[in-house]
Amino acid sequence: MNRKEGRIPIAKNTDSEGKKTVRIVDGEGNQIGLTYPKRAAGLVKKGRAYYVNDFIIRLSMSDAMLPDSKQKSEVMKMDNRIIINSTNNETENQVLKLYFEPRKWSFNKGCEDNVGNRSFMTGPDGVLTEGYMLGDWSYHWTEIVSETLLLPKNTDCSFIFWLNGGENDRNDEVCRFEVVFNNDYEQRFTYNLNRNYICPVKKLNGWELYEIPFRTQDNEYTQLRFVAQKAYMTVLSAKDAYAYEGLTGSEDPFEAERPQRHNIVFDDGYPANKWYGTKNLEQAHKRGNPANGAQFQNVGMNGQNGFGTGAKVPADFETKHLADAVGQIVDKLRRGEYVSVEHFEGTVENSGEQVRVIMENAMERLRNAMQQLASELQENANTRLSEISASLDTLSSTCDMLRDIDLESLAGNIRSGREDDDEDLGDIISDAAETISDMADELSDDIEEIVDELEEMKDSLSI
């Protein structure tokens, strides 16, 4: 379409001919009415307005000939970038529905660690659909951003998309949707899409359908973003929820027991070699020993997302995870990447918190098992003693791991880039080493106490 000549947009549906299908906005972007396509072309041709897109014109001066009726538009398309639908209700505010269109998004060039790709994949409804997979299990901070949108001021919007993954079994992932107005990142709207902070409107075959609401307030230029770290996250284009009515998929009977939600990077949505893999959980239930009972303890800890919520941490948290965070730093250093003192300090503190959680959970489980052993006496003594021995092995390996962490050696490889940080690094390492050493000593004392109690119990039971 040649907008300078004021040509009428080509109608894709003859039913729209002769109807008011073009929205009129004033100089501030406020909607003030509807008009006919020919009337809109005439205003543009006379220089009294200009096209924002095929279905919106913006007045360049006051126009006394505007339609008297200020109606609400039913359907419009913004510059072929994003489809917007609105409700037509005389008593309620207009809601603009925005839909995720992958080809109008791109990786944020401001992020150095972006990982992921755009591709077609089978959606939850079985239809081949295009989407983005972003992030991985490591520390790569990944963002995709939309093109800048011109939205009406003080308007309620709803952004619709399918989401899969975005969680790991350590509960330290980042999975967010953000709305940035007028390029003011500090005042952005942030929506955490993990750990049930926001409930989806529908779940289907491991996918979750979201309709994220936000209001433009006194803003026009809008950019949408998805952010991922420490977990694969997949975003797929979607339709309105009513388009999927009647569609049902297989439900996960173990959803409440798993530490992370379904992720399409695995064959059946979950890692087969983990305790929460589908086959492992099925076998556990057949043995009458489901994993959800004592497997998790609610603990208060601050994760990477900055929320001090009651996070679920597995009681049988693998010992190697304690050193994973430090190992990530070592890998970065080997690749010659920059590592700040603040990052290192935060990693040590987070690892220390995880150690405390494991110690508390393990000790609690040990005491509960011993109490149950005393009540059941000889009946299930051998089984309970095996559980106690396994827990003691976990505690012992954790204690050994703590003593093996060489923070001094690791610190020698860190390049902070600032002299004042380098001066403080020695104090940080010293404090961290002392803290970890104290935890190892406390753990050793607890283990010795449990072993003594276990021997006394064995004697009383004559085992």
C-alpha cells in the first residue's frame, strides 16, 4: 500500500466493505472513534491524518468531521507485526489481545550469553507451530525481545502464548516475561513464570497456556521480553483459550512429586536417570514407597530470583550439586571468561545455604527413621537400618566434599578487574572457608552422635 497517496487498504474479506473498520487516534494516541476505509484514505490524502498501520490513522490536527459515535474496534492488525483482538462491551474496558509471533522476535543483542534457536515443533494440540527454545541448564543468561509496539495509552492488554519447561530440579532457575515501556528498563513489569507464581489458563500435554495481563498506563512504545537461565524454556505461538476447548491430553500422575515441570528436551518430559523420572516413580509407587512423602521439605531460602519463598529442595539432593555452582565458575575461568568477585561471593553463599538445607533434612529424616524403628521394633528393623545407613553415607560424602573444596586455589584464578575488589577477595575467601569448615565439623559431630545412637539401638534390639 502506498500510504503517501492515501490508497485504501486491500480488504481481505468482502464482508468488511462498507463498514467502519479503521480506528482513529488523536495526537496523544488516544482512541477517539472509527471511520470507513474510504473516509480514512481521504483524511490521509488531505494531510489531516497519517497511517499508523493498515487499520489505524492518527490525526495531525483537530478534525471537526470526526464520527460522533466513539465505538470500540473489534479487530485490527498493527503493522503486520502483532495481531490484536479486542472485546466489544459497552460496560467494560477494552482489552487488546496480543499474540506471540516468533518471526517478529529476536535474541537480545545486549546479552552476551544468549543460547537457543527459533524453529518449528509440534505443539500441544498436535499442530506444527513455530516457537523459540532459549536458555540451557547452565548460567547462560538468555533474552528474546519483540519489535517495538505502538500501543494505545491507558489500555488493558493480554499477551497469549504457550510455555514449556523453564524449571530445573535445583529451584534456582530464571523464567520470566517482561514488559518494557518507552525503553525504561528500570520501570519494567516482571512476571515470573516458574514455580506457580502465575497460574496458566490451561495445561495440555506438558504445555501451559498463559494470558499475561498488563496495562499500558501513560505509555505508547512497548517491548516484550522473555528471559531464561539454568533451564531450557520453550515459547510457542498460541490462540485464545476457547480455541483449545474440548482438547484433552494425558495428565501427569506424578506432577506434585516432581521438582521441575515437563520439558520437551527429554523423551518423556523428564530425565530418565533421575529419581523423578517416570519409570523410577512408577516403580517407587509399586513398592508402596512414593517419592513425595519425605522426599521434600519446605525450606525458606532466597534463590536467584530474589523471592524468599518456601522453596522445595529434595532431601536426597545429590552431593555433586553442592559443587556445581563452584564448578560453573571454574569452567568459565578455563574458557578465559570474566568472573566478578560479587558473583563468586554469591555462589559461595548460595552453596552454603544448600548445605545447611541438606544437613537439616538429612538429620530430620534420620531421627524420624530411628523413632519409627523403635516403634516397629524387629518387624521392619533391617529395612529401616538400611535407610539409616544410606543417609549416613550421604552425610559422610557431603562432609568429605566440604573439606575437599579448595577455595584458595579457585580464588587465584579469578580476575575481578577492579583493585578494590581484589583486596577484599582474600577476606571473602577466608570467611567462606571458615564457614564451610565449621559446617563440616558440625556435620561430623552429628554423624558421630547418630552412629552412637544407632549402636545403642542395635544392642537393645539384639541385631
